[in-house]
Amino acid sequence: MQTGIQRIDFYIPEHKLCVEVDGSTHYYGLSQHPLAKTELKYRLMRYARLKVLRIEHFNIAEMIEEWKSEETPSQARENIPADGEDLTER
């Protein structure tokens, strides 16, 4: 999905949910500090009251283990963030 000059990796309109996969190009050098343009993108999505699921490349293995522990799809649906909420802030 393209929104002005920003591109959203995946968008699920019925939930107003953006899924963003942040590779190493979203960070300064080899750090875990996001680039200013990446932070601006997330602020704009929250301002638009979109939900954001942010998958950071350095957390993928940990997230997969968490997902494996999910018991049912209905539990996963309960964890869909509120409008404008960033899952990385939980």
C-alpha cells in the first residue's frame, strides 16, 4: 500500500492494521536505533489511527517463539492492537 511518499509493507483494511518488516536498512549502522525517516513513518501511521505491527529484523527469532506458544487463532485476534497503537510499545 502506498500512502503519499511512504510505503506500507502489508495492510489489512478490515482491521486498519499495518504490518511492517523493518530490515537493517531502517536502522543506523549495526545499531537498533531506527532512522529518523522510519520513526516519522510510524508517527504518521499512528496519527492516521492505523494499528501497527512492527517486526524488527533483530527480534524475528524471539517473535517466532512467541507465536509458536499461541494456543488458538481467537487468542491472536484478541491481541490486535487498538487504533493508533504500536505493538512494539506493549
